[in-house]
Amino acid sequence: MSEHRRKPPQPQGGGRAAARRAAQPSGRRGAHDRAAPSAPASHGEERAYGSRAEARRAAQRGGSRRRGAPEAAAAGGGRRAGAGGAPGKKRLIDYPRHNKYGWRRWVPSWKLVAGLCIGFLGLLTVAAAIAYSMVVIPKEAEAATAQNNVYYWADGSQMAATGGEINRQIVGIDQIPRAMQDAVISAENKTFEQDSGIDPMGIARALFNMAKGQETQGGSTITQQYVKNARLDDQNQTLSRKFQELFISIKIDSEMDKPDIMKGYLNTSYYGRGAYGIQAAARTYYNKDAEKLNASECAFLATLLKGATYYDPAGATEIDSRAKPAANRDRAEKRWRWILDEMVKDGHLEAEERAKYTEFPNPQKPKKNAQLSGQIGYLVDLAKANFLNKYEGMTEKKLAQGGYEIHTTFDKTKVNALEASIKEIYKKHIDPEERPKTDTHVQFGGASVEPGTGKIVAIYGGADATKHFTNNADATGAQVGSTFKPFVLAAAMRDGVRDPDLGSEQGRDERTIVDPDKSRYNGANKLKIKNYDGSIWRNEKGQEWLQRNDGDESFKNISLREAMIHSANSPFVQLGMDVGIPQVRQAAVDAGLLESSLVKSNVPSFSLGISDPSAIRMAGAYGTFAANGKQRDPYSVTSVEHRGQTIYKHEEEVDTVFTKAVATNVTDVLRDVVDDEDGTGKNARLPGRQVAGKTGTTDDNKSAWFVGYTPQLSTAIDMYRLDDDEKSGKKRVFEKMYGTGGRDTIHGSSFPSQIWQTYMSEALKKAKVIEFDEPEELDGEAVWGGGAVSPKPTPSNTPSSSPSQSPSSSPSESPSTSPEPSASCNPWEDWTCEPTGGANSGTDQGGDNGGITSSPSMSPGTDSGGANGNGGGNGGGFIGGSDGTE
């Protein structure tokens, strides 16, 4: 820049203004005055800054290639030199950074970051060292000693001390097959031989594989699992316990040899079925000593360590409905195969040896503890299931660790009385040797519930819990037959029947409450069933349904009370259609039956008991009527204590599902079933006591029931023939009971009602005599259904022929048109097919746990009928198909 363009210097002197400028070296022109040379700059020299803007920029840049800039910056030139300039001295912790500007001043240097990380890691190391030095390894004996679970009768006396938790035998490492050790290493902790008790990479790998949905090893090492099983008496998944486990694992790894850790782990792990340790597991699943296990069996036992509840092929539906035998078998087989393949990959198993194991090593069936013979085993299992399902956080493994005192509702006197009553009938009438074709596989079941509390006071599960494993008081698949009819009547008195004229109009559901005495229904045999609007009911094939009565007896116009007394089928089938099958189903559920135990189809025969609830649930549901409409779920555990502390206590839950008027009128009708001379339940009378009840016999005489109650006690008894010996390999199907016990037929009014009467007489011997409340006035009306003839004046006093008689030449009269049962029979398309799968319909834990129930597989097409003494031929049939004739 040429010299002549510079601003000429100001004259010196000039009064106070000049003095002020002289006293302020950092003034507006300070930078120019300090930077400008006293003589003109020669060619090539760095020029001085000639303006405040240039001086400011130079100060912000911290210098310039021009020589004048550092001097200006040093002199603090410009108005912003103090604010925008950098500190003159570098600090020990250079943050914010002294030689950076703008956002760069706040970005820490790599040296600062590295220093902080090193310092933080150093602190962690010191803390870890202190924590490690303070850790004391718990004694194994203090945590690994198993205890009993004690079950108590309702009176407080001891019922059983069991649980399987003492099923443990410690063995040395030389008695544990190398294949078992290798299987666990390949499945659980591949770095076991090299790690220091923990495996950070293993944890990361487990999380990564889990995110990918692949088969994973656990994040914990074998050492950590051994510490958790045997050294820590705390199974809570808390952060503090995890840290404790971590440090103890490191310390144990430094003080114990790897073989000793492996021995401790395999001897303390839980393998399901109450087996602790590898020796108990080998005995439990393969009935051999651990040292005799082959690689395939070892791989299966290693599979159980992932969770016996979900990998035991026997299933554990009493714990979780997802743990069904088939599902468990599939999971176990996949993991068993994976473990063997991993052993080959890891060099623990030769490929040639692996090739030998193509078949899954099926373990033996579960065996009952010999101490749990008779009814005790059934009672313990029921109470165990109740506690596991009611107490949040309780698992089978935790319960098996022992130390729990479980107080039950079971009354020892009543349990013994129920067992004695059934054994007496069996001894007198059932003789498999004399009548092998009719008396083999005869089963009885029963349950007794207090209506006012829901307590299960007695059950009969079978002949012996150590020999007969199915609890007959629980879900068995046996259809309940006509014992279901009270729920149809309750629905009619609570919800009413639909008006055929108004019910079809959009948005309207006009209903009429039914009076059981004023109303009349057509009780004709082979009644043609109609929809509520009067149209003929047809299935998806267009076929009509003709309903038969037991013994082909016709009643024509009959009150619902009389229909219940005689167990006529036609009136209740048509009543169910008029009320609506969904309403009938809801009434049964409200009374206490599990919805999962009821068939899903809305077919007419639903009202005749083609569903298969348990004896416990049936007793509880009838108890709802005895309790004047107040429903309580049946239960078997009152309280549980652990180490002196009460950890669980039953809390009563009561729902009013029926009005007192409805409940007392149902009871009044059921009293006549027992009291009337023509009543099917007259064998159940108790001298001096009021009894209400209902018989039930299913189609083809395959099951028979009696369910009845007094104000204090409700009891259900069932009888059927079923080969439930899984070792036989036969398909489990219900067998006909024609000729059983020397009787032509078996029905609810025979052996079941006799057992009920004998048991209840003994159970209530010392109980106060209490009468039912009088039936309250029911705001019901007279309803005429099923083509019943109204008593209006007519030209003729002779009723017209029943619609059920037409067409008289129906092909349904010909038994020859009845299709033969077959494996491919579809009951949704053909109701004449033989029911299948009922015996395998899953586990209904008696309502005791509120719903561990698999969906019933009972065919909805099988009709069940009355219980007045004849059994078969009480179903219905399609016009053009079978009419139920045997």
C-alpha cells in the first residue's frame, strides 16, 4: 500500500483532548500509533496496520505473517483484544484450551481424554482390589444343604414332608463322565478351562446372539453358576447380588482347581423332577449311575440345565401351560442335537461317535415319591400347583430348594371318607378279572368344595398317586352330560329368551325372563330344533337336527322343573337355542367353570354337556348356587411360611354373578330332582337334610356324573372307563360302560349318586343341619317353546302332532345310514362321528390356580344327554344322517 494513502499523523498537543489521547495508549488509534514506523516504509518491508479492523483481525488470529501483527497483539490493540484474545499462560489442565477459539476451545485434547480415562480406570482398579480383598467366600454347606417342604392338613397336623429337594447324592469328579463335563462346557461356557471365573466376551457374545435370535450360551460362566447355586443363599436378580457373584467367582477361580469347580457345579445344579446333582438326575431320568451315562444322555441332561420346566419331555403344564409334553420334547430334542454338534466343533467328541446318536435318548416316565402314595400325592400336587400359580415370582426350582411350610384346605376326615366311599363301590361291583371286557380301566374321580369359602376340602384323584398318575379330580376329558343343564336354566332365568318378533330388528334384543314352573316346552322325542326366531336350525350342510330323549321317551308339553326332574333333553336343547348359546356359556363361566374347558361351537347339543370341566370346577360352580349366587374360585392353599415369615396368604375374592332369586330358584328345582319320587337323583337323599343335585350321563354311556350340594358342602362324583397307561402305547379313548359292574348301563343315578350319598353322610355327620333359603320371587313369565301348544281355546282338545314326528319317514330312522367312526371323522361337519382326544384335553388344575389350562381337544360334535337311567341313545341326529340310535 502506498504511503500517501495513510492518514496523516495528528498534531501533538492541542489541549485536554490531546492529553487524554496520550494518556490512553489503547485508544482508537493506539494500534496505528504503536504499529506505524517513524519513517516511511521502504519497498519490501511489512507494512503496519492502518485501520482498527485490521488490528482487530490480527489480534484475533494471534499474529500474522506480517511483522507488525505480533507487536499489535502484544500491545492489546483493538477494542476486542481483551475479550477475544487467548490467555497468555498455559494451565496444568488446559480446559478450555488456551490456544483455540470458538467451539474448538471446548473440545478436549487427546491427552486430556487419555489422562481422564487412565485416572478413571485406576480408580476402578483400586475399588475392585478393595472389594476383592473384602469378599469372603461363603461355605458351600450353608447354601447347598437341601430342606424339606412340609404340607399341613387344614387342622394344622402334618400331611407330608416332601418336595424332592433332598434327592441329592454328591459324587466325585472321577464318577462324572468326561462327556458330561464336555457337554456342559460346549453348551454353557466354552472358555471354562481358560477363563478366570468370568468371561466378558461370553457376556457380549450371548447378548449379540440373542439379538440375532440364535441359540446362545448363557452370559454367566460355569464358575458363576456354581457360585449362585452353592455359595450364595440369594437368588434375587439384583445389581448388588450380581456384583457379589462376580467377585466371589473371581476369588473362587483363584483358590479352587477347575475340576473341583466343575464337580461342585454338576453336584448342585437342578435338573427338574426334584433331582439335584448329576447322580440324582441320572437315576431320575435313566435309572443308572452317573458314571454309566453315554454322551447322548449327557447331552440331554445338559439340556435340562437351561430350564427343566421347558425341556423335560414329560411336560410341566401344572407350572406353565406352555410346557406341554409335545412342546417340551421338541425344544429338548433341538437343543440336544445342537449340544452334540457343538461338542464336535469344540473337539470334545469325535464325528464318528456323534454319528451314532441319531435317536433322541428318551428318559423314563416320571415316578412318584413312595411317601406320596394313596391320595397324598394328588393333594400335594394340587397344593403345589395352587401356590406356584398364586404367588408371584415363585418357581418350581425355588420351591424345590425347600424350607416352605404350606398350609392347605384339605380335611383329613373328608378325604378319607371320600376315598372309602369310592373303594367300597369298586370292591362290591367292579371286577376286572370276572368281567375283563367291561370292568377294566374303570376310573372314579371326585371333589368336595365349601360353597361359602371356596375351600377344596377333599378330592379323590385315583387309586394311588404312585401308580395312577392322572388326577381324576382334575381335568380328565370326561364330558359332564346333563349336569350342565342347571347352567342353561340359570341363563334363562337371568338373561331370558329372545323375542322372535323383535329380536331380529336392528339394535334390539328384547328378552323375557323364564319362569321354570309357568313355562312349557315341547319335550317330544326327536324334536326338530329351531332357532329362536322359529326357523329350522340347520348346520353348514343344510341338515336339520332332531333331538332325542333318553329311552326315546316323549313328554310333549312339560314345565322346565319337570324336564329337569326327568332329565328330558329336548326342552333344554330348545331352551338353550332360545336363550342363546353364548349366554348359556357365559352363565357357566360366571358360575365358576373355566371357559377353556367348554367347547367353542354354538351347536344345539352344547346345552347337554358336551364339554369336559373338572370335578373340582363342577363342585365349585354348583357351590355358587348354594351360596345364593356368590361365586368363589376353588383353592387349596391358605398360607405359606418360609423361615418363620408368612410369604403368602389367600385373599378371598367374591363375585355376585346371579341374583339371589335366580340362585334360589335353581336350587329349588334341583331339590326336586332329589326329592321327587320320579327324580333321577333320588339315590342321593340324605335323611334329615335338604339336598339339591343333578345326574348326568353322556352319549354312548362313556361317563356318568352326580353333582349335588347342601348349604355347607358341594361335591361332584364322576365315573368313566379310560386306559391312561401311557406305557401301553394305545390311543387314550373313553370306552363304553355297557355291562360295567354287572349293570346293563351306567348312569349318574347309579354308582356316582350312591358314592355321593355315602360320602356326604359321613362328611356331614357332625355338621349342623342347615336348610336352604326359600326361593325368592322371580320376575319371570310363562314361555312356550319348541312348538309347545299354548292352553288357549282351540277347536279340538287334542294337541296337534309334535313337529318332532315329521317327517316320519326320515332317513334318520334308519341306523344303516349312520357313518362308522373313523380317525378322519370331522365333528364340525358330521356330528355322528366318534369323539376323539377327550382324554388328552389338557390339564385343568381344578380351578385351583385360576387357569393353567390347555385348550380342550374334545370333539364338539358328540352329543350328551339325559341321566335318567338308560345311557345311550340320548343324543340327537340330523335328518338324512344319524339320529343317535346305537
